[in-house]
Amino acid sequence: MALPFLLVSFVSVALAFPAPRDLFHFDVNAVTANAIAIASHSWEYGALTEALIEVQQPQLSVFSTESAFPPQSDKYNIPNTVVSVIRSILNNETAGSPTFINGDGAAGDPASIGPAVLLVNTVEKNQTWAADAERQLNHLLYDVPRSPAGGISQRESEVQFWADFMYMVPPFLAYYGAIEGSDNGTALLQEAYKQCSVYRSVLYDANPSLWEHIKLGSFSLTQHWGTGNGWAALGMMRVYATIKQSKAADQLSSEQDDLLVWVDEIVTGAYKFQGTNGTLYNYLDQYTPGSNATFADTAGTASITAAAYRYMTATGDAKHLVAAERAYQLVAASVDADGWVLNAVDPLTFSTPLQPGNHSPEAQSFALMMKAARDAYQASL
Ligand SMILES: *[C@@H]1O[C@H](CO)[C@@H](O)[C@H](O)[C@H]1NC(C)=O
Ligand SMILES: *[C@@H]1O[C@H](CO)[C@@H](O)[C@H](O)[C@H]1NC(C)=O
Ligand SMILES: *[C@@H]1O[C@H](CO)[C@@H](O)[C@H](O)[C@H]1NC(C)=O
Ligand SMILES: *[C@@H]1O[C@H](CO)[C@@H](O)[C@H](O)[C@H]1NC(C)=O
Ligand SMILES: *[C@@H]1O[C@H](CO)[C@@H](O)[C@H](O)[C@H]1NC(C)=O
């Protein structure tokens, strides 16, 4: 009689006091596997390779304060998937192509894989990769149309600014400059900063402190798109970190200050409109209960929140912590048992939720960036 009695009491105690669930937990390995499985567009490979570096080998990411430049890739192995993705893209490239990969008319998007190309090149010592990177750089600097103020277009066919550009091009220009060193390298770091400044002067709305999505050229999308603001904030955070770890850090200190202010503008603007469950909305400032003018979106929530943790780590200012922790938990709760990040915008329409059964490659990568950014923030405390 004694044994069954003990078992029953144990079970009832366990039911009365379930282990607390870690509200920040999600299955990082499953999210990673899915991110790798579904990336297929140029910018998705860019976001994926950076997310993998940040999660799997943060010592090689631009956010490392010890080993970002020159990247200590002899000491820290580049994640295998990053090497294989870069190799398969570049091996697939038409010989002599000015871009790493087909950008479907986008001048900016192919450059998003540039930092990973340059990183892989440091271990492969393969001049093929270096020549590819130089052609991609020269294409952006000398072929792609520019605005009168010198902003490089996101499109090949006309001058058009997209918030997305901020993640695609300035981080590559900066990375190239930081690896190169010398005066030419410093000039590239300054060019990366200038692109951020020129884009901001066109796309930033002081009220409500958010970026519009697309301006100039044959059409505009003036909504404050969540993912667009995430691309802008993350791109500027990468440029900031790259300048800070470069040899030109002292020379370019006011540039670093500006970039942090510009990231903070976006994060502050976005969290003003945060929902009670922690979500941000696809058009950040347009949510009205009962209306379908916009909807809760995990891609924008995760990308902006990744930038928020990077900002707090860089400045030591915890001003966004409460909002970021709520947003993180919302995204973690939106990862299903198979490692899919649910409730994301359709990244190809910008305006509608993904249909059931479809998934967002960039939302998968943003969730990983958010995790890496929070881990780095906690390690900095
Ligand atoms: C390789 O090139 C082909 C033809 O251009 C394209 O269909 C395919 O998606 C490319 N694969 C990669 C990994 O870029
Ligand atoms: C250099 O690139 C070529 C062309 O893609 C490749 O066949 C070769 O294996 C690479 N060499 C090294 C050392 O990685
Ligand atoms: C710097 O750039 C100029 C112009 O592109 C080039 O001629 C020169 O060789 C470069 N110098 C170095 C040290 O790379
Ligand atoms: C969070 O709240 C929004 C409304 O503000 C709702 O549309 C969304 O479904 C909620 N998300 C989750 C995961 O409950
Ligand atoms: C909102 O609802 C209308 C009418 O049902 C529909 O035409 C429109 O596509 C919906 N918008 C979104 C963003 O779901």
C-alpha cells in the first residue's frame, strides 16, 4: 500500500507546482534548420549568413568587441553552413558577373551577402572570392544610379530608396573598409555612414519617429513598415559596430554617435505603438482594434527587437529593456513545435499576413538575430 500512495502524492505535487516555463525559450536549432531550408532570395541569404554567424560563432560577428577586425577566423571556425552557402552562391555565379547573385532588379540585395563573402575569403585565401567582392563593390560605387545627394539606389533601373537597403549595402561597404584598413578602407567606412545619412534624410519621419518604406522613383510606399524599420535599424547597428571595431574608430567617432541616435529613433518610435501582448504591427503605427488596416507581425517585432538589444549593449542604456523583453516573449511564443516563426508578414507583398502553411525566411533569421542580441546583452551586464 505504501508505494502507490507515495507515487500518487508525488504526481499531485508535480501537478500543483509545474516547473515554471521559460518564457524566453524557443527551439533555436529547429528555427535555424528551417531558416537554412527555406532561404532562396539574395537578401534572405544575406540575413541568414549573418544570423548564423551571430548565433553560432559570435566572435566572428561585427558585434564582437574582441575579434571582429581582423576577423580571427583561424581561431574561431566560420559556421559550416555559412561557408557552404557562400561557396554555392559564388560557384554558381556567371564568370565576371558584377553582382554575387541575381538580385531580380534590386541593386542592393545581392550585397547583403558581402560581409559573409569577405569573412569566408579570410580562411579560403581564395583570390576568386576577393575578386568577386571587388566587382560587387565597384558595381555599387560606380554603376548603380545615385540620387543628387549621392545615395546609391536600391534599384538598378532608376533611383529609388527603400528602407531595406540599409541592411543590404552600408554594412557591406563598412565591412569591406574595415577589412581593407588604410585610407581607402576609411573612405569606405565614411561612404557607409554617408549612405545611412542620405537615406535617413529621405525616409525618416520625425513624427512618429519611424522610416517610410519606399520613396523616389516610379512609386512610393510611405507606410512605416515594421520589417523596413527593422532592416534600417539593424543595418545602422551593423555599420556602427563595424566602424567601432575598425582602425578608424577614433577618427569616426561623431559618425558612431549619429548612428546610435538614428537606431534609437526607430526603436523608440516602434515601441510607442507596441501592443499589450508585446507585438509590433506590420504598419507600426496603424493598428486599430477591429480593423484589418494592419496586423500583428513577428518579423518586424523580432528585427526591431534585435536592434534594441544591440543598442542597449552598445550604450549601456537599458531604456528599451521592458519593451524588448515583452516583444521577445511574444516572438518566442510564436515559434511552433516544428521551429516555424508564425504570424509574420508575407515578405513579398509587405502588406498581407502569410497564408497558413507558408513561412518567412527573414522572420526565421530575425528570430535568431534577436536571440543572439539578447544573449550578448545579458553577457554585457
Ligand atoms: C544558381 O543559378 C541558377 C540559374 O541562374 C538559379 O536558378 C539557382 O537558383 C542558383 N542557385 C543559387 C544557390 O544561387
Ligand atoms: C577557390 O575557388 C575555386 C572556384 O570556386 C574553387 O574551385 C577552389 O576550391 C577554391 N580554393 C580554395 C583553396 O578554397
Ligand atoms: C586606393 O584606391 C585607389 C583608387 O581606387 C587605388 O588606385 C589605390 O591603389 C588604392 N590604394 C590601396 C592601398 O589599396
Ligand atoms: C497579440 O495582440 C494582437 C492585437 O493587438 C493580436 O492581433 C495578436 O494575434 C496577438 N498575438 C498573439 C500571439 O496572441
Ligand atoms: C481587409 O479586408 C478587406 C475586405 O475583406 C480585404 O479586401 C483586404 O484585403 C483586407 N486587408 C488585409 C490587409 O488583410
